[in-house]
Amino acid sequence: MIETPVIVKHEKGLDARPIALLVQEASQYASKIFIQVDNKKINAKSIMGMMSLNLSDGEEVTVLTDGEDEVKAAEGIKTFLAEAK
């Protein structure tokens, strides 16, 4: 399992469209992927779960990946969250 701290860099936060794109990105990987904020740990492949996090610009999250392509998955999710769109 890999734990990757990430600072969210999306000017307007993550609303429905960026969340849908994030779920789409996460779904490309075989690994289990979770986004953790404080005590909440949400499956990154669940659109409703991700919407419940209400992520905003500058927020620190931890990306947890576990599986055969966990390194690639961690990098893909980190890149998505950390690069302003």
C-alpha cells in the first residue's frame, strides 16, 4: 500500500465535473484507490463518495493505493489533483 500526500490545486474546488473526471481516472487502474481527508476514507472510484468529500483548493488529502499498479495509480491521481485544471 502506498500513501501519497497531495495538496488539491483546483481553483474552484472539485465540483461535479472534476469529480466525474477523477472517478474516471481512478477507474483506469486495477488497484484499490482511496482518498482520505481527516478521518474520512472514500473509494476514489465512487462518484457519490467523492462528492461527499467536498474538496476545495489548497486542501491536503492522502491518496491511498493498493494493488498491482499502485505506483502508477498513485502518480495518476496525484497528478490529477495537484495540477490546476
